[in-house]
Amino acid sequence: MSRLPSRLPDAKTFSRDSAPSLRWGVLAPGGIASAFVEALHRFTDQRMVAVGSRSFQRALEFAARFDIPHAARSYEELVSRGDIDVVYVASPASEHVRLGLLAIAAGKHVLIEKPLATNAEDATTLLAAARKAGVLAMEAMWTRYLPQSSVIRGLVAEGVLGDVEMVLADHGQAVPRDPSRRLWRPELGGGALGDMGIYPIAFASEVLGAPTEVVAQGFLTSTGVDAYATLACTYEGARRSVLSAGMLTRTPITAVVAGSEARVELSAPFFAPSSFRLLDTAVFGSESRAWRDQTGLAGFDGLSWEATALARFVDEGRVESPLHTHAETVSILETIDEARRQIHAASKVFD
């Protein structure tokens, strides 16, 4: 007989009517900014009221495309506007701290794309500034706010999985091998670990906490960024994870949380709106339960959940996300820093 529950925990979602409507500005209108603004306007009560770019023409074009009322001539002009509550920073990672601090100094709440910074030290500086200013600072780890993540947290909290002992997760993309592209450029914070690897590392962090040991192997590109990495991490209680990231080939992009009683297998891509199976681990081939997101949101539609979550946290007077705290944000970057250090020390170059 299966030991699985007949009913899975309910998803605790951030519905659009659960938070006040805030006024947003976006800095650096590129691809992820486009996806975010579209999700924001279609699925939330939040509104983008201004866009700022290094190029005024680009800001004008972005504003026209998404019916945004104002285009700022500079980043400084945007953050100084009195009709903005939150600034969304969508620039390359190398600019996250500078632009985040600019918005914080202007008294704005900030949602900053991941990774929050290119290293843990800079992230600590940014988050300390936000806390001192009394504004909310949040890394855009959208996975934390998806319905599936809420259900999995419930399974873990209710002990359905038993003792969680292992996490497996991977994220590999086939990025064009062009040294001029952002991910190949160290000065822009390129590399697989910060861009793709942060997803499996953050997933393991949510389930297992901070690792006590990180062992990393990988290769560098000819431009000096990490092309791919495999991490074997150990946690308190002899728990472990095997995590991989790469930008040379597309991998399954799935994840597993394995416990003594049951395991969760997430479908691809595990970090976006998806589905999962819950399996009893007592007997090989035993019964399973399936869960699928019933909200109808798919792909980058899921960015809307983090926007509503931020608005709720602001309304509650918070300065950090309870689902992705400042301490954990820094801890994840410390794991990335250590993995990157080990890979660079080995000096193996992918040709």
C-alpha cells in the first residue's frame, strides 16, 4: 500500500488582488525586462510607469511598445521620479550593484535580476544599504513564488518526503559560442554559474540550506568565464546535492528532491511554471501522485508572481522576502564564488 497522501498540499499563491498596486520603473530595457513587463501588465495589478536606459531612443521605443507613460533620459532621471515606488533592475549582472544602489539612495524599493551581484561581497554591500535606507531589496528569484514551489515546501514541512537526503538539479543551455555575447564576457558578469547555475544552487539551498562543503569541477572558456560546472555539495546531517550548469549544451533542466519516504521529480524546466510527480520510495515502481499548475500561467508568465509578492511584502512593511532572505541570497552567491574559485584555480580551458 502506498504511503503517499491522498491529497497534496494546496498552493499558496500571490494572487493579484492580495497586494496593493505599486508604481514601477524599469532600468535597462532588454529581453528579460520585456518578458517581465508583459507578465506584470497581463497578470498583476502592478503598473510600469517609466523606463530608463542609457539610450533615450531605446527607452522611447520600449515605452511605446508596452504603453509605458514615461521614458527617462537617464537612469538617474528615472530613480528621481516621485511617481515610482519600485525600481526593477534588468541590466547585465555587472551593473546590478551600481543601479541598485542608485535606486536605494533615491528611496526606492528594488527588485534586482539574478544574480543580485557578481559576488557575495558586493551583494552584502547592496543589501546593507537597502536595510539602512529602510527599503525592500529582493533578488528576482521568481521560482520561489511559483505555485509548485509552495506545494513542494508544504510536502517537505509536513514530512511527506521523510528525511530529505538528496537534491539533484541541472540547468544547461546551448548559448551561441560568440565571444561578443554577454555570457562570454567576464566584464559583464558572464559565465554559466551566475546565469544558469544559480537556479539549481538556489533550489538546493531552499531544501537543504547552506552547504558545509562545495567541490566543483568545470572548464573555462577562452574568454575566461566558466563554460560549465558540476558541484557536489555536502550539508549538515550528511545530506548532499549534485548540481550542474553549463552554457555549451542543453541539458534536461530537471530536479529531484529525494527523501527517506518519498521523492519529488520536477519536470523541465524545473525553475519555471511546471509539474511534478511525488513517488513513494519504499518499493521500486510504486504508486505516484501527479501535480500540475492549474493557473494557466506558463513560461515567463510566472514572473508575475514575484511582482505581486514584492508588493505584498512592501505593504507588510518588510525589507526582505521571507521566502528568499538577504542571508540566503548572499549564501547562494558564496557557493557560486567558491565553485568559481575552484574552477579558475584548475585553469582548464574549453577549446
